Amino acid sequence: MARRAITLTIVPHALFEALQFTLSLQPVGPGQQIAQHEIRNALENAMDARRQRLTISQFQVSPLKWGVRICKPFVRLSRLRSSIATIALL
């Protein structure tokens, strides 16, 4: 993500299973065919909305925020070391 490259091919497991289950059903009548079609459209819309959110969120993170996110674990580790040193001195 640091290079502004994102993988959108991975679909959430629950959405994939729901789509697979919906497509595995054999509709009996026209009402069930319409329902299956609508469910498929809704699941595809959910996947598309997820892709759009990921794409938008990727571009909304400024370089400063990325820097803070990268440095944060080191700061926490430093605080942990100083806390351990303080406890050791007691």
C-alpha cells in the first residue's frame, strides 16, 4: 500500500460463500428467479462498494499519517523499555 498499489481481488469469505450459495440454488419459478437475480445483484453491489471504499481510503491517507503509523510501534516499544527499566530500578 505504501506504493499506492492495492489488491482488490480478495473477496471477503462471507460474501463469497453467500454468492456461491445463491448461485447454487435452482430457482423453480419466475419469482424465485427474480429473487435469485436480486440477491446476486445485491451481493455484487456489496463487493463493489467494498472495492470503492478501499480505493478511496487508500488515497485519503496522507504521507504524514503513513509516517505516524509506521513509527507508532517503535514509540510504544520505547515506552515499554523505559517502563521495564523503571520497574527494574525499584
